[in-house]
Amino acid sequence: MDVDEFWHLIEESAREAVGREARLEWLHERLVRRSAEDIIDFASWMEVARRKVDTYLMWGAARTLHLVGGLDSIWYFYSWVISLGRETFEQVTSDPDTLMDVPEVRRYNAMQRDRVRRSDEDRPEFEELGYVAVRAWEQATGGDWDALADALEARGHVLDSLPNPADEEWDLDDKQESARRLPRINRYMSELYGRA
């Protein structure tokens, strides 16, 4: 499975299934019928994508937009960003300041501002997407997570259970630094809450 096929599966799951549980089931059904190598490939491309989105700048963007809380939340947010599809993923990872342009982010922020009750489907987290390959691996091969982890590590992946950004670290609570690094997002949030 190459990277194009990985993204095709992610995007087709959104077109073919309604809701996260249905998307997970759709992906699971497709992966479990594949070879063990294809399942490793899918998990490997997930790791590649997660590494690309795992930056302090993206973390700062997500925090400024009130999309994430703690460490687990940001990790699940990364899977959610992947679930949005290749075009959106490439745009926001190349320039996290464009995260505020994503329609799902704008909708979520409007719901927050207006104190509208949000469901799990609304939240910018998709924890289970990170486990879909593991479930398929277990069913297809009878192997466990450790065997899949060994295969991924053999391909050079370092499997972190929490974010581990490789870009320049900065104080995500420093509002002036956030405004300097993420000017569009900070302007958007000021306007959204009437602080402009």
C-alpha cells in the first residue's frame, strides 16, 4: 500500500460511512481483507502522518483555537486532522495558521462560543482512528499489538504514546508569542469572541 492508497482509504471512509464508528468499521472491513504487509503499510502511513502533524506550532494552533486540552487530547486531535483527508491535512501541516479555515474547526468554535452542547462526533478528536490498523492486524493475523509494533519499529518508526514535537519549542501559554507565530488564528479568535 502506497501513500496514495492510504489517503484514498481515509477519504473513502468519510464518503462511504456516516459517523466515526461507521468509518472505523468501514476501514476495519477493508483492512482485515488485506495482507499483513498492507496492514503494516497502513499503520506505517498513519505514523508518518502523525509525525508530520506533531509540531509545537500545530499544538499552539490547536490550543489557541480551544480544540485541545492535555497530552492525550492533542494526540487524538492529530488523528482527527488525518481523518479530514489529504488536502486539508497537507494544508494545515504546511501552515498551521490556516487551521482556522477548516470548516469543521469554525463550526466547533461557533458551537463553543454559543455554548451549544457538543457530541463526541463534534469534538476534534478521533482516538480510535489510531487503533484501526491494530484491530485489523489482530483479526487478520492473530498477532497482537507487540508484533505490529515490532514490524513498525523494523521500518524505523519510533512509537511514542504521547506527542513528541521535533520543531522549535516555545511557551504555548505566551499570548504574545502565539500572536506572532499564529497571527491569523489569533485575529480570528479575537473577532469570534468580540475582542477585536
